[in-house]
Amino acid sequence: MGGRSASASGALRRDLIGYAFLAPWLVGFLCFSLGPVLASLYLSFTKFDLLRPAVWIGSENYVRMFSADPRFWQALKVTFSYMAMEVPLKLAFALAVAVALDKAVRAGSLYRALFYIPSLLGGSVAIAVLWRQIFEGNGTLNQVLLWLFGFKGPSWISTPDTALYTLVLLAVWQFGSPMIIFLAGLRQVPQDLYEAASMDGAGAWRQFRKITLPMLAPVIFFNMVLQVIEGFKAFTPAFVISGGTGGPIDSTLFYTLYLYQEAFAYFRMGYASALAWVLLLVIGLFTGISFLTSKYWVYYEDDPR
Amino acid sequence: MSTLNRRQFVATAGAAAAAAWAPSSFAQAGTKLRCFWWGNPDRDKRTRALLDAYAKKTGMSIAAEALGWGDYWTKLGTQVAGGNAPDLFQMDYRYLFEYARRDTLLPLDALLPLPDFSPGDRNGGKVDGKLYGVNLGTNSKAMAYDVDMLAKAGAKTLDMAWTWDDFGRIGAEISKMNPGKYWGSSDNSRWEQGFEQWLNQRGKSLYAADGKAGFTPDDVAGWFDLWDKYRKAGVIPPAEVGATNNGKIEEYELTRGLAAMSFANSNQIVAFQGLNKNKLAISPFPRDKGGSSGHYIKPSQMMSVSARSKAPEESAKLINFMVTDPEGVKFLGIERGVPCSAAARAILAPELDALGKMQIDFVAALGKIAVPLPPPPPKGAGEIEKLLLRTADSVAFGKTSIKDGAQQFHTEAVNILARA
């Protein structure tokens, strides 16, 4: 190849081509996302009701959030309890189905499509309405219970102690996308490991524990980070099922729902912006912790260990 | 000066195109209006029919949009703030002052003289001496009930002065008929308007004229206590039955076939009956023996014009069509309450069904015993409405004691008002 300068200009060209391919996203980000993001940072230090100009109030919004806003803490509590249940359950379920599908090679693609359907539907308003029908007082679940066991449960969706579980169930039901990622991961596990293990007399469970899980660790980690971020962002189901209130008695008041109420029901745009920034920091914190701890439990094949 | 020429050319061509397009007989033709309201299926059908007819008549195009009460204010607020307000939008007494004082509404005094409105009906839409909202119909709060169920419980008609004790007695009687599945009344402890009326009966008001809370923690405790007794006596269902009711007509226990009585607004009887097979009727609220009814007559809904509307005169004419024109009045009927124009009432009277006559008679009868219109709710009132929902539910589910719930509601309400 030519001299130094030729390769440098080649590199420049390569970079430019790269940016050209990035352009649609980049232009969108710079024009439509970056501006509002920065504006929200400014607004988070103001009192702003949309109709009158924003008034600078310093850190008052943040101080209020941590010292005088019980609904902020309630929203955090609801979101964390939701995630503590939803993320592990969903990942475990997705992994179990993926392992089963991986074995059944022939019908694989059909079932894969079938199991993915809930993930396509799950975020929609129609499904949230359906969920309401299933779990209300005279809903499908209670009718089945009555028919099978002769008793009726409470109105699952309007009882504060159980409402959140119905939302967890709705989230777990949408296990499709982690399942697909797990399936792809399973295909990468070298078959000779399993052959060697079965020659040594290891049973299916032992093989799963000693081969599948460690080899899948990076994929599990990846899925977990994605699900945690998704969990923080959950909004639609709670909004539809509780009619936007987060009720009964704030038992389904997701953080994003609270943020929405403050912004668009009570027009406290400044306070809502501050809530959004705290959410961003919390998500960043959790992702950071995941990455820092990952070296202790995630095994990469090219790892020198 | 080529740019000027080009501009002139475009303008002329545009005008020619518009003239060719529009039916020539109407000066307003070609005007585009947007109209936005909160409603229910029945109201939406009526309003769309009216707008279609008016559009056809005048050659205008009118974009119509309707949402439920809760979503409506969110969307309206966002649109107004974004400089994209509809030309005409429905307004509530609760929000009139807030919107008018922020200069988002157009004063209508010169455009709409409304000669046959009574001064009271007209003044209900005034803020600081100027008319910002045109009354689309008057209503009062009411008890909506299932006629047959009450008859079965031995209550043929509810007397104008029936009491809270009567309410408990009749309700318990009804709950006995189909235990655990059907109740005398829905739980109204969570309904802000019910609390307000109960305060009115005691000579108090929810909000004072200075925008501060007009009630004490003891008042709240009294209100929760009243409903706690009904709950324990089985007059109203357990908390979980009503906890999903967020105020849409289809979510009410009366509509869902779970209770025989429900607090409502008198004009809502039209919407309730539209969703109920059983025959419904309205009566005043129960009260203490010998006490005041606490009822007042208010504009059920108003129509306002955006301060930024490009067609203020056309918008005002459309409002006039809604409230006084013989043709327009017939489309809307009395679904939004009793029309203020005497001429409109006269046009509607011969065509009213029993339900319509009942509504008009009801408001007329209450007019004689009504208390004055309370001060307008201050900013933050919408949030306090939701606060009562949560606190009353918490008490109903037994998560909070009546005393703590009352104190909590009062403290948080005062905070909300101070912050708004």
C-alpha cells in the first residue's frame, strides 16, 4: 500500500463513511433529543407550569424530592419491588423456555415465533385492558378459581396488596426478547463440552449448571442489564390498568407514572424534569454497579483467567 | 423587487384557488375551526352531529375531538401551552379562573350578548367582570338511582328532604337482597364533590374565597366516619369493588350492575341511562334531618374561545348556534344540563322524554332551596380531588385509621394549595 499519508486519508474516508451511515440517527439525536435533554436539565432547576415562563429556583426541586415528598419514595419503592420480582422471574422463565426450545430443534422456529408474540403485544393498551378483564373481581381468573376450587379470590387488580403482582405477571409473560437472545447464546455453546461431560457421566441438570450457565453468563448479564433498564422505564401497563392514577392507593405508582402525573396532570414541568434526571442517575448507577460486579460472575471465553 | 412580485402572485393565486373552492354564498366559508370537549359516548355523538350540520350549513370545516375528563385537561393544557389551542374548547368552573387569568381565553362580552340568559346564568362564566365561558347548561349534584331496586326496598320515591339515615336504611335493605354481589350504593367517601356537598350542608365550603382550605381535619374525619358506618353496615361494598372507579360513567358501580345508588351530576343522568338497561331517576342528596340540602346550581359546562383563535367571530357564532339557535339546541338536548336560554328550553320542552323532564324539574325544584355558588376552586384543586381518592381508599381498605387519614388529607391538601 502507499505511503503514510495515503493510509491516513484512507482512515479519514473510512471514518466519514462511518459517520455517513450514522447520520440518520445522529441528526435525529442532535436535533430532537439533545436539545430537550439539555433543556430538561435547566428546567429541573426551575418552577415551570407551561403557561407562564420558567422561574429559577435553584435546587429546590431536588431538595423537596428527597426531604418532603412521600410519593417520590412510594414510586421508588413500587418500581424497585416490581423489578426485584420481574427481572429474575422473567430471565429464569425465558432461559427455561430457551433451553427447552434449543433441544427441540425441529419445531423450533414455529415455537420461537409463538413465544415471541406476547412481547410484540405486551406493551399495548389492548393487552393492558385484557389484563384488567382477567384480574378484576368477576374476571376470568376468579371464574376459573370458582369453577375449579369453589372459591373466589379478591379483585386482584383493585386490591392494593395484589395489584402489583398482576403487573409483574404481565411483564414476565413478555419473555420473548430475552428468550431469543438466550437461544442465540445457547447455539454458541460448543457441543463437545456436553459430549465430554456426558461421557464423564454428568446428568442433564449438572450439565446445565456446570456448562450452560457459565458459558451463557455474558448473555445472562446482557439480558439482565437490558431488563433492569426496561423495568425502570415501565409505564403503559400501570397507566392503563390504573387509569393513570397508579392506584389503588398508589400501589402501582411506577416512577415513570409519577413523573407523568407531575408533568402532565399537575403541570409541574420543573419538578418532573428533576424527577427524570434522578431516574437517569439511578439507572446509570445500577448499570454501573452491574458492570463493576460483572467481572466476579461473568465468564468471557477470551478471558485470560 | 422580484420577491414582492412572487409573493403577490402567490397571494393572488391562493385567494383565487380558495374562492374557486369555497361555496360562494357564505362569507365564513373556508374557515377552519377546531372544537375540543370532554364527554361521554352520548355527548360525543350529539356534539359531532351539531358540528357536522353547522359545517354543512356554513361551508366551514370543523375538526372535532373529544376525550374523557381526566385526559382532557392534560391534553388541553399541553396544547394551550404549546400555542396550539383549539379555537373552541369546553371549560369547567373549576378551571375557568385559572385559564382566564393567564390570558388564554377570549373575552366574549361584545361577541355574545346572550339576551335571554338570566344574569345568574351569564355571570357564572365571568371572571373579573368579563365573560370568558358561555354556559352550555346548568346542573346540580344529584343522587342517581335504580327505580325498581329502590321500589323493591320499599322506597317508591325519594322525598326532597330525605336524610342520611334514610339513605343507610334503604341501602342496607337493598344490600340484603343479593348479599355480596349487589349493594345499596357505591362508596362515595372518595368522591370530592360528595365531600364538598356534605360540607355545604354544614354551612362550610371545600375552599374559602381566599383559595385556602375551608375544612378542618375534624370535618374530614366526620366524612370518613359517615362512610365507615355505611361500609360496616353493608350499605356500600368493600373497598376493592370501587377502587377501580376513576370517574368514567362506565366505571361506576351503578353502571356495572353492582349498586342501586350513585352520586352524580344531574345532567349525567342522560349518560348513565344510556349505559343502563334499568330505569334510572335522580333525587337530591340525603341530608341531616331538618338541615340544609347543600345543593347549588352551577354551569355544568361552558364553551370558551381561545385568545389566540384566528376566527374569534366565527367561533362565537358557533357557540351562539349551540346555545340559542333552534336547530343547534335540538342537537345537544339537555345532555349538558338545562339550557340557560328560555327560548331553547321552550323549543326542547315538547320533545323531552320523561328523563329530560325529570332533569329540568329537578334543577327547577332545587333552584328554590339552593345555596349560593361557592367560590371557584383554587389552583391545585384537581390534585386534591385525586388526594381524596387515595386517602379515602386507604381508609376503606383499612390501611389507615380514620383519624390519621383525616389528618393526612388535611395536611397534604394545605401543602398542595400552598405550593400551587
